[in-house]
Amino acid sequence: MVALGIGRNMVKSVRFWMQAFGLMADQPRADPTATPFAIWLLDQKRGADPYLEDVGSLWLLHWRLAAKADLAAWHVAFFQLPEKEVLKRYLLQRLERHAVSLDKKLSATTVRQHLDIFLSTYAASPNTERASIEERLGSPLQELGLARIVPAGEKEELIEFSRGPWKHLSLETFTRVLLDYWELAAPNDKTISLRSLQTGFGSPGLTLRLDERALLQLLAEACALYPALFHLSDSAELQAITLLTADVRKAKAKVGYV
């Protein structure tokens, strides 16, 4: 509070989002500590991108938020909704049903606020002239272009979810997300199926909004760039990618990642 000049509630907010992005270890009764990912990315002397100037860093942060933070709106929007566009009120209804399925008693106001936070993370306000200064500044993740809000009638808003391929998703960043997902979904397996990479919870296909063709193209390019790390089998009998190193952690080390 003293060092940053912010109030108690803002301290709690900063702590929450640091943990949600995988930048701070969850140690409620201990001093906060940076995670290995935070040091790799943000260290002022040796960090890969301490000022978040590379859009690839935003993709990595987005993946952690969607796949590992256990946030309901992210879960519904990225892993339960096949639609490319949906009315905001329908998305709100889906979120309310998701809360019920988890046996969580949340007020309508709380659910609506949660959805608004999700939308402001990825989509600029359609009423920028009337928006506050904070809303006009926007979230850095809006740069990814994953969603936008479009007026749909007098009192309706339509949420449009974009899909790749993405010109600003580099092969290096995709490979990092691939290895992150591998470590999350199958850390002890040397082979992972294309179906899992396309439709699994936290998969590159869903979190990066890639169709099957775009995903397969990126996998082929990753194998060509790192022939000592990956082998792609794309046949009628087997559609999978195989890790050629001892484990995922060693593969991460070979590409300079954590």
C-alpha cells in the first residue's frame, strides 16, 4: 500500500490478478514471491519481455488466464461455446447455469459483473465516447483481437469471437503455448493427439481460437523448426505429435522457456 500508493482493496485486486496470470505464487500467509514464469518474462535485467512490448507475451498471459486461473466466464466462453457470435444476455444465461452446475450461489449482479470484467478484458467498449478514462485505456489483451462487442438493437449487444489463423501469433509463441498445454494436460506422456490439441480443456485450438487447418499448419511448422523436439504423425491411423526429448520440462529448456 505504501510503495504503490494504492488502497487495501486495490492491493487485493493486484494480488488476485497476479495469481490469475501465473505471475505470483499463491501463499496467503507468506510474502508474495514471483513464479519462474514471472521471472522469465518480467525480470528487469534478464526477462524475455519486461515491458510487455511483444504481443507473444500477451498470448502467453491469455493462455494462463483461460486455462489455469479457474475463472467461470473464461471457462464458458473459451471451452463451452462453439458459437462465433452470441448475444450478451445469452452468454450471461450460460454463465448463470455454469454457476448453478458448480453449486455456487451467486447473485445476478455478481454474475453480471464477472461477465463485464471478462468482456472488458478482450473487447473495447462499443460506447467509447461515453466510457470512462479507464475503459478507454482498455486491457492489454484487447490487442489480441479475440472478441468484440457490437450493438444489436436498442438494448442488445452481440459478442463476436474471432478465429485464427493470426498474423500476430508467432511460431515461437505457439510452441510455448503447445508446451504449456502439454505440461498441463499430459506431463508424463510422450505423445499427444491432435484431437486433444484441438478440443481439450486449455488446448491451443480452443484458447488460441484456431481451426483444425490452422492448428495442423502450426504444428507442422513447429516440427520443422524444432526437428529434435517434435515429430508429427498425420495419417488415417495416427494423428498425433510426439515429444522427442525426455520430458516436457527439458523440451521447454531447449527452446529457452520455463
